[in-house]
Amino acid sequence: MRRGHCATRAGSGTASPAQRRGRRPHPCADHGRPGPAGEYLRLERLALEFGISVTPVREALQSLRSEGFVHLEPRRGFVVAALSRQDVRDLFWVQATIAGELAARAAARLSPEALRDLRGLQRTLEQAESAGRIDVMEEQNHRFHRAINLAAGSAKLTWSLGSVARYAPRGLYGRLPDWPGLAVRDHRRILAALSAAAAPGRGRPDGPGARAAAARAAGTEMRRHIVGAGELLMGHLARQGMWRDEELDEVSD
């Protein structure tokens, strides 16, 4: 059986129904264990799990349908959509391309104050890595990327990036053993390129051409970062057996 986008086990999560009341129900609650493609999502069971009525569950699933997480079969209901290895690779390629462009645009707009804020976020992220606080790392990582994306001043691109990034929700990267080191190393490179674009500095040629080259370098570093994170995630999902049937099909061919 092929694996799909999300887990749908009723036992996922620790919040009580009362605590979950008012949240948007999301069948992708257990981010690290994708559920089987083709699994039917029962409205009544999800409503019971989240402690809400069936109506908001149906509305949430309609929204997830528009995002490609589930599809609707006539007279049968909502079904978890399949997500192949190539799908994941393509999604991260799109994410890396958009994030790289946003980083390049941000490089030309970041103020000295904004750069200081980014360096502060990076310091906190590195301190969290040293302390083994992955939860703090994930929060600082989100703030770091969000600050760069917003600094680009490109609302539509930022919106598009957010749409693609939903396929790898926050909280997922902390499950990847090699992600903390990758985040620290790559962020340093991104920061160095952004700083060079803002002020080429001693030993480097100044002027529009130099800053444009540094901005392109920031975009390149961001693309490498996103692609690298995608490779880590794909390795994790493969080890979880997400594409076992695909691998068996390749062997049989």
C-alpha cells in the first residue's frame, strides 16, 4: 500500500477534546508518520477526536482537498491522497526556488537593524542546539526564515511559498537527527551572504555589481538549504517505509 500525506490515527496528539475545541481539525496531526494513501477519513470519528461537530470537520477537509492533501470520492467520502517520492522532490524544488528568490530580494532590502535581528535569532538557535532544545530551534528557525521572506517585500511570492511549505509542517524537522547541524551551518552561510549584500565590506569590491552578486549568492545558499532539508526529510520518510511499494515495483520491473 502506498503511503499518503498524513496520519489519521485517533490516538495521535495528547490534547483533550476540550483543549482541541476551536482548533482547525487536521488529519495530518501526527507529522512523522504518514498514513496510508487511500485511507478513508470518517467525519464522525474526526469530530469525536477533536471534540467538535461534523460541520467544521467537513469544512476543514474541503480546505485540505483544495490543497491536495485529500480527495473526494463520490458516495464514499474523503480519502488520503498519495504522495510519491517524486512528489516530495518536486515540492522541495518549488519551495527552494521561491525561497531562494525571496532571499535574493531580501538581500537588497535588509536594513542594518534587520540584519542584527537575524544574527540574534541565529545566536539563539545555536544556543538551543548546544542545549539540545530542538523545540526552541524550530521556533527560531521559523522566525529566521519568516523574517527573510517578509523582508523581500513580495507578498504573492511569500504566500506561494507558504502554500507549498504546508506539506512539511512545523515540528517535523525536529524529528530528523541531522537537521540541527544542517540548520546551524546553512543559516551561517545565508547570513554571511546577506551581510555581504548589505555592505560588501573590507577586502571586497563595493558597488551595485558586488551587491547584486552577493544577493544572488544569498539566493543560492537558501536554495541549497531548502534542498538539503528536503533530502533529509526524504531519507527519513524512506526509512519509515513510506515508499516501500515504489521500491518493490522498481525491483520487480
